[in-house]
Amino acid sequence: MKFELELNNKNATKEDILNDVSEIVEQHNIKKLTQANYKQYGKYSLWMIYNRFGSWFNMLEEANLDKTRNLNISEKSLLDNIMEVWIKLQKQPKYSDMKESFSKYKISTYERRFGSWTNALHEFIEYANGKELNIPKSVKAIDNKHKTSRNINQRLRFIVMRRDNFKCTICGKSPANEPSIELHVDHIVPWVKGGESELANLQTLCSKCNFGKSDLDMNVMKD
């Protein structure tokens, strides 16, 4: 039986899934099909639906069925939330870590949107590690000498903090040991002095060290 199910999932087409969904809705008189309904009556895995359609809601749309929840939460908001939880924990969040004390959104929200928590993590890793890591050019760059914006986007901030082990590179303090510590991402060569918002020119500092440094050039300070 398990082998048959795996074979069904492997060979299933979009048409197969849509036919299965149609049969379930008719046989069980379901007005709004939920993932729980499908897990109970369906032939295929939710992962296969996500794989074939991209999301549960894309499948519902192609099946001409009503969506079963509000889609006001953007995918970017969900991925940014994973980043925030990762920073708080200073490690890759597990399924059990997505609690209200850490996360804005419930784990079920990720499962509905991405098909599974594993799929959500895969999407996040692409998002955080280069898929959209394009720093926009500054429209108001000083003397047109800058090729990047002064503002550091959230994905790049996360990558810098992860590289620096979520610790201040000057004093070594970390929120892991002192929850009151607030980490910032700082330009090593200040932006006003020609430094760019690029990985090699960024470092993690606690708020105290960052405010104390101000616009000093860290390379000059080290010399």
C-alpha cells in the first residue's frame, strides 16, 4: 500500500490531482476544501500538490474552488519572519520553534502556504542567500560615486550577522548571553567616506559599540 501511494505521488499529473479533488468535493459534499479534508480523503500527498501547482491556493484556483482563508500575508512577510526568528534563536529554527513567543505567524500558516515547513525553509534559504540579494543602486548617491544604497536591506543584514556568529565584532557581546544586547550592521568604511553596502564592507556591532564608533573608519582605527 505504501509503495502504491509513493508511485501515485511520483506519477501524478496536475490533471490527476484536479480529478481527485473534484471527486472528493462531489462525494463528500464539501463546499470549501481544506488541506485537512484532502489529507483525509485524497490520493496524493500535499507535497505533491505543492510540487505540481506551486501552492495549495494555486490548486484551488485551477480547480475553480473557493480559497479557504485570507491571503493578506505576503510570502515576503513570511520569509522575513523566519529571518527574525533565526536571528532571535541564533540558529536555524525548527518546526517546534515557530511559537508565538518567537514567531509572528503559526507553523500552520507556513504549511498551508508552502506545503510543508521543509519547503518553507528551502524557499527562505534561496531568498536569504542570493535569490533576491540585489542591492539597489542609490538614486541620490553622493557625487554619483556610490554604486549601492546607504540603506542595508534586511536579507543582507541577516547574512552579515550570521557570518559574524550574531556577535559584536568589537566587544564580542551577543543577545544569546545578554538578551538586552541589540545588534546593528555597520559600514566598516563609512558610507559618507565612500564605503559601499557590500558584504565585505559590513560588520556586526552592538548598539553601544556602534554609537561609540559613529562615522570613524574602522580600518583607520585598527591601524
